[in-house]
Amino acid sequence: MKGLKITLWICALSCLLGFICAALPWPVITTFYHWSGIQPPTAEPTTVFLLRLCLATFGMIGIFFVILARKPLNYGAMLLLAAYGLICFGIFYLVGGIRYGLPVLVYSRKAMFSVVLGALILIFRKKAIETSTT
């Protein structure tokens, strides 16, 4: 149970960072793009809005993980959604990074992070259910 909670809190904190990033000034965001070796998007209002909206959505997903982390065994089906969602996100991230020719370091870390955490949730969920039923 402890491993499951730690994994869920890691997911929660990682996603909650989206709220902070959504509030960053545009020059800071473009600096991050330059640092990653990616051409930053133009500062068109639609682009800025959609990027901030996506970051805020990650923050909302972080709230979902906070709810799961507090009492994980009360949300059995939601744990499966979280685990498989992370695994699918990691795979989509990997395929998208390859498809659009991004530098490997930009997408590989997040893709592996998501797949590993999703797999850990599945493993720890099974162990927690086994120990709670005995």
C-alpha cells in the first residue's frame, strides 16, 4: 500500500506542476523550448492560449491523482484508469516525439516516466488488494 501511495503522489506532484507552468510568462516558456533544443512556437494568441490550457489540464489531472493518493483502495476502477492512462500517454508521447522528429531527450524521459509509473501502479495495486483481502 505504501508503494502505491508514493507512486500516486509522485504522479500528482508531477502533474500539479502544470498549474505553475501555465502561469509562467511567455519568455520563460520560450527559454525552456530553446533549452530543450526545440524551436519555440510563435506567440500567437491561440497558440499561447492552447499551451496554457494544456498545462492547466495537466494540473487538473494532478488533482485526480491527489484524490487517488489519499485513499487508493476506495477507487479501484479509477486506479486502473490512471495506470492505463499513464501507459497510453507514455506511448503516445514516444510515438509523437519520434513522428515529429523531436530530440530524443525531450520525449524519451517523459515517455519512460509515464510508462514506468503506470506499470508500478498496476503492480502495487495488485499487491495492495491481495494484502487487504487476507
